[in-house]
Amino acid sequence: MNVDIAIVGAGPAGLCLARSLADTGLSILVIEQQAQQTLQEPSFDGREIALTPRSVRILKELGIWQRLGPADIAPLRSARVLNGTVARGLHVVPTHGDEAELGFLVPNDRIRRAAYASVEQEPRITLACGITVEQLALDGPLARLSLSNGAEVSAQLVIAADSRFSKLRRDAGIAADMHDFGKTMLVCRMALEKPHHGEALEWFGHAQTLAVLPLRNDEASIVVTLPPDEMRRLMAMDDDAFNAEMRRRFNHRFGDMRLVSTRHTYPLVGVYARRFMARRFALVGDAAVGMHPVTAHGFNLGLRGVQTLAALICRANSSGRDIASVDLLRSYQRMHRRATWPLYAATGAIVAMYTDDRPIARHARAALLHASQALPPVRHAIAHALAADDHRRFRLRRHRS
Ligand SMILES: Cc1cc2nc3c(=O)[nH]c(=O)nc-3n(C[C@H](O)[C@H](O)[C@H](O)COP(=O)(O)OP(=O)(O)OC[C@H]3O[C@@H](n4cnc5c(N)ncnc54)[C@H](O)[C@@H]3O)c2cc1C
């Protein structure tokens, strides 16, 4: 089989990229190891994705946003960062009137379902589900893939969107810097007795990090980060014990808390590929940049990379140039590194500082939150890292406890 572009991985990044290229006339093959039924009806995985206004614009342009129902979208009106026992902390609010939101929360499975539906009927896109890539060869005039069903595919360009633990990245000989934070993140939905007022809460407590992401109907996505052995204890609790434990960990801030979903855990590993391209080969999504979820930017940056790469391919294709030239792929690499590296590095620094429980680190982060009010560069960095990709839209307020 011969195609113009083969995309490996039909996660949100791979599907959004396929959708971005659907009108180019190029033939596109998307290869995914999961069954088609799982892509059509993905199950809840605990992740509520905080989308920035920029990501919402991209999803609208792709016709994916319009496929979400109103019940899938929850507005994020403000965010608060707490350190230790401080009760009010740093407050991030939109600057353009009371109507503006910082962003929107959408369940990951709803994004995946909408992205799949947007490509399912596209005549130039072929979906090969339940199939893995066994071998990648980049030494010939075209890139070649050997698939688990015995098929051989040649393509002008292979794009790996096969997760932060990308096999294709390794097969292409691209090294990646990986950082295992040694912690596990639990995500689930809970009903809260006291209202959240549409405000996200990031609470760097002692020996734990907690977050509340506001959803509809006084429900919230609860995010708890703990060492793996403590997390195993939490996961083993029955619902009643878990509810009581959450109420205690959140210091009764939201009154009674009641589990309304399954619980899901994720190991925290950050990944940054040393290169985003090789000959006739590119990385997108988490395969290029796998962010720590604390700043809620993994998919936002993935979408940005998809937009950058798709625009370069569309431009080359419409002017009859090679869609996989070294120059084109280098431009993508340069632009996407510039867009992602500062945030990736800032996120790593924030996580290191906020999960260090030594007294000196606690004082340092209290000082950082204080400085953020007074010093524009610090304010800029925190707003950029914690709130959204367009820091000019947001204002920070600091409250004394
Ligand atoms: C707890 C949590 C909360 C998060 N919150 C946010 C947030 O608020 N905001 C945000 O922007 N991001 C957030 N993220 C990050 C976001 O979920 C990821 O960035 C996004 O899902 C990555 O999409 P992807 O398509 O690159 O990779 P994935 O979703 O990992 O998809 C990869 C796909 O490739 C397939 N695949 C893998 N290997 C092969 C192979 N060899 N052959 C064929 N198919 C293969 C897999 O089956 C999968 O379908 C969060 C992540 C976590 C864990």
C-alpha cells in the first residue's frame, strides 16, 4: 500500500492532525492499535482536559468543537494556587470582563470521540484499527512501515503520534529526555457539598498535591498526587472510606465529597524528544512533548504542534513542493521547540519546587508567590505556566491568608 502520509496513533493528536490534512487531497492512513469500537466509543479515563482559548479556536476550525454537547463543556472562570496552609493564595482571573473564561474543561474521552467522528467519513482518510507498527524503515526514497497484519506501507511522510512512550520515536533513532517524577496521579469525579464557583484550585500541600477542576452541577474533577505506595492504599479504599479521606485531605473546604465516577491513576513521567524530526519522519503530540499534567498543557501544546505541522504541509502541497522535505520538517521542529520548551522547563521547575517538602523549599515557594505579585517576569512565568497560553488575557491577584 502506498500513501502520502501515514499517521501512527489515533489518540487526540493523531486524529486532529488527520482532520487538519483531510482537505489537502493527500491520501492519509491512520494506524491505531486499539479496536475501532474503542475509538468510536472511548470510555471515561478520568482526565478532564483544560483547554485554552487558543485550543478551542483550533478545535472549532477543525469542526471538532461543534461535535461536543453542552454537557461536555465546563467553563473555567478562575484559578487559585495555594501553598501549604495559606487559605487564599494566588488568584488568576481573566482580564477582559466578567464574561471571559480562562478556558474550558472537556473530558478526554469526549475529545477523542469527537475527533474520531470528524475523520470517520473523510474519503481521503483510511483508518486501520487493531493494528500495530512492527517496523519502521527510513533509509529508502520513501518511508516504510511493516504492520502486524502483514501489510507493508510506503509513505512520503510518517508522523508518530503514538504517546509519550513512542515506539516509533525509538525506532527512528530519536533520543528523548525522560523525567520520572516518582509520583502517581489519581483522577476521578466527585460531587461537592459546597460550590466551586467555576474556580480551579491547585493546592501544593505538605507531602501531597491536590487539585479541583470545576465541572457542571457542583461536580469536580479531583486530582491527587502521591507517592505510589500511598496511592495504592487510596485506590484500595471502598467508596465511603475514599469519600471521607478526600474530605479530610481537602481540609473540609468543600464539605462532603462523594465519588461519582471510576478512579484512574497515571504515573507521572515527563518526556521531551531531543529532535522532533528525522528523514521523512516527524513527531507530534505527547510523542514530541509529554508534559507533567500539573500545568494542564499536554494536549494544548499537542494541538499547537498539529497546527504548525499541518500549515507547513498544506502550504508545501498547494505550491507543489515536497511535503516531507528536510527544510519543512526542520521548520516544524524549530517552531514547535520554541513554542514548547519554555513551558516544559517552567513546569519541571514548578513541580520540583512545589513537591519539595523541606522547610527551605516551602519558604522559597511562598516567596515566589509573593514575588509574582510584584515582579512582572515572575508573574508572566506563573500565569503562562499555570493558566493559559496567552498570558496577556489574565491577571494575578495575591491574597493574604
Ligand atoms: C491525568 C492527566 C491529566 C491531563 N490534563 C490535561 C489538561 O488539563 N490539559 C491538557 O492540555 N493536557 C492534559 N493532559 C495531557 C493529555 O491527556 C495528552 O497530552 C494527550 O492525551 C496526548 O495525546 P496524544 O494523541 O499525543 O497521545 P495518546 O493520547 O497517548 O494517544 C496515543 C495513541 O497511539 C496509540 N499507539 C501507541 N503505540 C502505537 C503503535 N505502536 N501502533 C499503533 N498505535 C499506537 C495508542 O493506542 C493511542 O491511541 C493530561 C494528562 C493526564 C495523564
